[in-house]
Amino acid sequence: MIDPLLTLTFNLHAQRGTYALLVGSGISRSASIPTGWEVTLDLVTKLAHLQGDECKGDEAKWYVEKFGREPDYSEILSAIAPTSAAQQQLLKSYFEPNSIERDEGKKLPTAAHKAIAKLVSGGHVRIIVTTNFDRLLETALEAEGVAPVVIASPDAVKGAPPLAHSKCVLIKVHGDYLDHRIKNSLEALSTYDPTMDLLLDQVFAEYGLILSGWSGDYDIALRNALTRSKVRRYPMYWTGLSNPSPLARDLISLHSAQFIKIDGADSFFATLIEKVEALEEFDRPHPVSTQLAIVMLKRYLSEDKYRIQLRDFLVDEASQARASISSAFDTSSNIIPAKQSTHDFMKRLESCVEKLVNLFANGSFYVRPEQAKAFFDAFCLVASAKEAQGGYTVWTDLRSYPSLLLTYAAGVAAIVSENYALLTEIGKRCSAALQMAG
């Protein structure tokens, strides 16, 4: 059976813009963002403290005993912070990082948010439905140059442009944390405004769906919206850390969805964008094939009058390789190292410099001393390609791999052609370039 992650990758690549995401609190957990219910319970703790009581660990029980009803977010928030400005300042501490949290990387877009933003900027995903109150998705999208249409209330549904006319639509079905109408109690989560239901019906009928970080157990209205959706034009994929719950299994069965067991939202979305971009790279037509590039190289090496063209040609090829290498490190830094993932990553790096390796190997047979600088300039570009920023050391340790491939290709060719002066120069120049890049 084909890995469902691979079929999802092919569908995202081949059917650009036909998939929507449904993401829950699971994609923000690694950012230390609390759920709406966790915020409510913390507000209950503060309310109890104002009344001289302590209820840590029994917040909901204390509230019911004190007021005779279940905790209600809006009611509690209004009691603690009566004005809109006071409410905003209070809620910022839950969803926006202070200076210490920012230094620790908390309450900032995670690898999952960033990968989702790349899927959107690449046109693979256009609709995101989320139960989250935070603005991490908006922040990640803006960093990718995408200004989403945000729908966080029934009023916003009425004023939004048609889905097909927007590059990205972010539907926050439970609201935004700065709006006191956010939904987090079981009663509030049981129904949506009819306008929101109609919008969800359209999304679930017209788009394929990728679900992540959402259990399906507590959001009754959202679960009902998925249950209502009888027509599926495109497949559904459901991801989870463990086997789905009975309620989730019912939805998976109803829509013949494929379940993908994952290690976490960060690694899943990072892997997904890497595979999608790898397919794009595979399909991208190269302006110059390897064989034609070798023919052009030999022509430029044949006469000194082509010295400028030689350098421009090699630098252009090296620039393309450098961009591919940087992209590879960007999308692989959050993938958990394993035998297969490391092998796949090395193969990807090899494909980034495959054409340039052939040019270096052929060039070392024919290059004259006065032409060698063009090759070394190209080498320096590749050696300075972006490395992984933090993360697993195994990825950082591979940052010199593309440069070593070029060094070996040129060095072996120099030995075969008995051009030992060039071999010595290759050793000195490449060593210096790698030290500067390190």
C-alpha cells in the first residue's frame, strides 16, 4: 500500500489550491499557547483569588459551587476586566510573548505554522479553518508575504470576498482572542451561526481536507459540519499522534479519509512542504540540460575570449545550486533524523549540485590556470549556501556536503588528467573557502 503521505504530496502538487487545512490547538502546543478552556480555568483562578478563595486544580468545581453554573469565558472576563481595553491587556499575556518568552522562542510561530505559510505562499493551500484563538498563523503568513482574509465572526463571513477570489482565507471558527465572543464552553461549541455553517459547508464540499492538531471530540458544531458534508470532490487526510478516538473514527469512516500517524505537527508539516517542494524541483524545467551545459562549458574553455562568459555561466549555475541548497536546509531542519530521512536529505543535496558536479569534473580536464578562478568563484557561492539554523546537529554537520562533492569531482578529474598543479590549487582554494563559510 502506498504511504498516504506520498499520495497527499502528489495531490497537493498536482491539484494546486484545491485543498484546505483544518487545524486545532495541537499545532500551537509547542509554542506554549494555552487552549481556550485553559484560559477560562486560569481566569477562574484569578476570580477566586479576588474573592479570597483558592481553587487551583478544582477551578470548574469551585465556579459551579459558587455561581451554580458552568464557567463562561465571556462572563468571567467581563467580571475581572470590565472594559474592552482592560480585557485586551489581560488576554495579551496568554497569547503574546513577553521579552523572556520571545528569547525562549515561546508564543511564536512554530515549524508547523511556517510550513503551512509556505504551502499557502506556494499556492498549494488557500483555505485554513482553525479552532485556535491565537494569531500565530497570521504572523507566519505575513512573514511569507501573504495577507490573509481573516473570518472570525458571522459579521466577517458576510463581508468577506468569495473564496475563489482570495489567495488565502483564514476561518477562525471559535473567534479571535481579542474578541470577547470566543467559543470555548461545551454549550458555545455546540452550535455556530447559520452564516458560519454555510461557509463551512462550502469549504468541506469544494475542497480536499487535511486535518491536524484536532481530535474531533469536543467541538460539536465543527464535528456536525463535517458530518453534514456528504459530497467530497477531493480526498480527506486526518493526522494524529495516536489512534483516532471513536468519534474521530466515525468521521474518518464517513469520508473514507486516510489516517496518517505522525510524531507531531511540526515534523509533519515540515516533511510535507519538503516533499512538495522536491516534486516541484523535479518537475521544474531546467533552461540548460546537463549535457548541453557540458557542451557550452567546453566551448567557453576553448578560447580565452570567452573568459567573461565562462565566469557568468558558472556563477549562474552555482547561484541556482546555492538557492536549492538553502531551501533544502530550510525545510529539513525540523525533521527528526533517522536512517531514511538522512539518506533522503543527502540525496536531495546531491540533486542540488548534480549539474555543477558534472561541470567541475569536465572542466578540470581542460581548464587552464587563467580560467580556474571562474570555477573557484562558483565554488565559493555553493560553500556559503545557507545552513540549518539550530535544530539537530546532524543537519548542520551536512552543510559542507555539497562543497565536498564539487571538490572530489574536480580533484579526481585533475588526477586523471595528471594536472597536479590544478589539484594543489584546488586543495588550497577549497580549504580556504570552506573555512570562511564555517
